Amino acid sequence: MADYLFDPTPVSAATLDRVRTFVEKWQNRTGSEEANFQPFFSELCVAIVIRLDRAAQFNHSIL
């Protein structure tokens, strides 16, 4: 298993579509930043293909 959190292959059309959908959904959202953080972050990770299960293993290197 590689030591990275993302797939290093070139960005696919499907990924671009996911990112576009994510931006369209969140760009005009209002409300509490604190309340929206968890869904925003998890959806961002899905859109850009970051595996959340692997992210927990790297948490120590971020801090």
C-alpha cells in the first residue's frame, strides 16, 4: 500500500464532474461555518478522491 492519501493518476472526467457538483452545491451556502464543516469536508474528500479511512492513519503528520 502506498504512503499517500490520494490517487496520483491524472484527473478523470468523473472527478471533474464530482468537483463541479461539489462547488455548485456549496458555493452559495449560508449558515454556520462550524455546523457545515463536517459535511463540507467529507464531501470535499469524496469529490477529490481522498480516502477518509486512510486519512486517519496520517493525522499525526498533519499536526
